[in-house]
Amino acid sequence: MIKLSASLEKLLRDARIDLVLSRIEKDESVLNEVIKHIDSDIRSIKFNSILVLGEVGKKSADAVSKIISCLEDDDWSICREATRSLGKIGDVAKKAVSHLYGLLGDNEESIRKEAAIALGKIGNPTLESISSLIKALDDGSEIVRTEVAKALGEIGSDAYEAIPYLMKSLKDISWTVRTASAESISLIGKESTNAIPSLISALADPDWRVRYRVVSTLVEIGEAAIPSILEILTHKNKIVRKEAIDALGEMKIADPKIIHAISKLLTDKTEMVRGKTADTLRNIGKAAVPNLLRGLEEANNKMKVIIISALSGIGSDAKDAIPTLISILEFIEEINSDEIEIKKNLLYSKSILQRIKLMFSTLNEYFSAVVKSEAARALGSIGKDSENAISALEYALINPKFIIRREAALSLGKLGSSAVVALPSLIEALEDRNPDVRWRASEALGIIGVNTENVISSLNGLVHDKCDYVCEAALTALDDLAED
């Protein structure tokens, strides 16, 4: 262990950076002693002095000249550490800029990398430093190119001349370079609008990380990018269409024309585009509700579930959707005796084709039930204080499909005290043959919070239910009611 009385020179030689920094924190005059040790002939003392000064940051302003002199040291590691420390010292080291940009052509990769980082942190660019950074975008090292792209972004609007070159870097073989370039184009500032065409093209990049950054950049550019984004909503590449929708969704612009353009993709031939479109309309909110409702009319069952989920996500602002959701939930599909007989024949048919037909028929029935259950779930998010919604959910508690009964019970619970009129139906649901329905009905009674003898007695009847999670839900509901 090094004694507290150990000399500063010994601490630097032994790389006890933490102790040196501690001394500086207690007595800033120690900083001047560290600066003097830059002239040491002992490599470790010199190296660690430079390192410490970088860690101290702007307080090392008086050391900048001496650190600059180390940029020409014969020891490449001293040169690299000096470069790194100048960057950490920041904008007060602005006189180092004219020395640093020359290091972008150094033979040592780590020095080129640190030079780029330092130029970005210091700022105060010159025409020569910007020109050198632009040239370094073609460096043979992926790491260096990435840091150069980042540095240009940190410099900001003064690096405007670099935009065309950063746009070119959007096609770099390395995803880290492409991502850094896209981000920097945005950071450079308001003149980034000149880069919109290249950013639009970059939405087709095979790397999702690059596409994510490009979308973020377009969102930051804002309304100026919208016309170009709208133009690619019909792009032949499904990924481009999806990312365009994503960008518009992030902007959350409730312009009717934009919403109309987005809504057209609810019928896109690609499922992921349709899904992203519904999600985007959800983000836009209330203004998009009419378009989502129109989309329901043409959607298949799977897409209906997605659209209804989007309406649910909008919440109470989607109250205009309540009548449509109720009609979906209450819709009864008529199956006549002839259809039943046909299904029986298909079931016992030896023909593979006939069995496939039965399978698809069964799947259609399943998805129809899923649509209804999603409608029930959505009413729980949208239908508060709507007597019609509560009545529809109450009626759904006796639906033949358990997933619909389950979601109806869950939604009545979400509606809370406004669903008190449904208590008798929820009590009956406690005797449902499906445990999931009993579970959700128990939860709902606890949430609604009406402590009557009938409610307590019915919940007590489930305390020993054969399904553990039903028992637990009943006990929790009883505890909640006791607290109320």
C-alpha cells in the first residue's frame, strides 16, 4: 500500500491516478505540479501526467500548450494520450485544433481515432480541420470512419460542407459508419433538409439499426421532410413503406391529408406494413379514429384485431368507436342445419382436400371469436361511463366462446365503479365452467369495489376452487373489499 505521504512523482510513476486526482480535488495547486511532470524523462510519469490532466478536464487549460508539444513525441502512446486528453479538456483547448487535424493522417489507427474524437469535443473548427475530417471519412479503418462521422455531427452547423460526404457515407459497408453518418446529418442543423433525398434512400438499408437512426433523423428534421416521406408510401420495397409510416407516426401530425395518405396502407399487401400503419394511426390519436373505423370495414379478421387494438390504445379519445365495437361484439353468425351437416361430412371425409376445407372453416370461426374478444377488450379501455358499452359487455358474459366471456369480465373490471350495474352478471360468471372467466370475474368484483353480502358469499365460494389462480384472485378480491 502507498502511504498518504508518498510523493506525487511516485504516485504518477505507479499509475495511482485515483490518488493523484484525490489530491488535486483537495488542493488545486497540485495541478501545477502535475503539469511540470509532463517534462519528465521517465515515460510512466510523463504518460500518467498527461492522462491525469485529461481527467481533470477544463481545469487543465494552463497545460494545453505543454500537452500539444507531446503530439510530436517519438512514443506513439504518448502522442495518443496527449490527443485524447486534449479532447477531454474540451473547447478551452481550441488552439490545439490546428495541430490535431494533421494527426488524422497518422500511421497509427488509435491516434487517428483519438484525433477525430478530440476535434469533435473541442469544436472551434477551421476550414482545414473540416476538410481533413471530410477526407478521413474515406479512412481504411471502420473505427476511424465512425468517429470522424460522429465528430462532424458534434461540430454542428459549422460542418455544413460535410453533408454531401456524410450522405455518401450512408452507403458505407459498415453499419456503425452509416448510423453515425445519419445521426450527424441531423446534428449539423437546420440545413439538414438538403440531405432528405439521401436519407429517404437510406430507408432501404438492410441494417435495421441504420434505418432506425435514419427515421429518427427525419423526425428531427420535421415537417420539411414530410412531402418526401409521403412520396414513398407507395414504394415497391415493403421495408421502405414500413419505415416511412414509422417516421410519420413518430411525428404525430394530425393533418387530415397526411392521415388519409397513411390510412391507405391499412390495406397494404404486406402484413407488417398494415400493422405498422395501424400503430401509427394509434400514435396520432383521436384525429385518426374515423380512418381506423373505415379500415375495419375492409379488413380481414386478423387485421380487424390489429385495428381494434389500435383503437383501444387511443383510449377515451376513441369513444366514437364504441357503437362499432358493440356491433362487432354483439354480431351473431347464423349457422343453419345444412352448414352443420356439411361440417360433419367434412370431418369424416377421407379426402385431404375436404379436411383442409374444414380446417380453414374452423380457423375462421376461431379468428371471428378473437375479433369479438378484442372488441370486448377495447371497450374496457374506451367505454367508461357508456351504458351501452357496459350493457354489451354484460351480455357478452354469456357468449358461447370462453375467450369472449373472459375479456368481457376483464373489461368490466377495468371500467371500475361505472360498471356496478353489471354486478349480478359478474356474480353469475363466478360459476362459469372456464377457470379463466371465474378468475377475471373475481378480479372485476374486487376492482368495482361494492361490498355486498351476495358478492362476499360468492367470492368465498371460490376460495377453494380447483384452480389455484382462481382461488388467489378470489382471496385478493375479498381483501380489497374488506379494505374498502
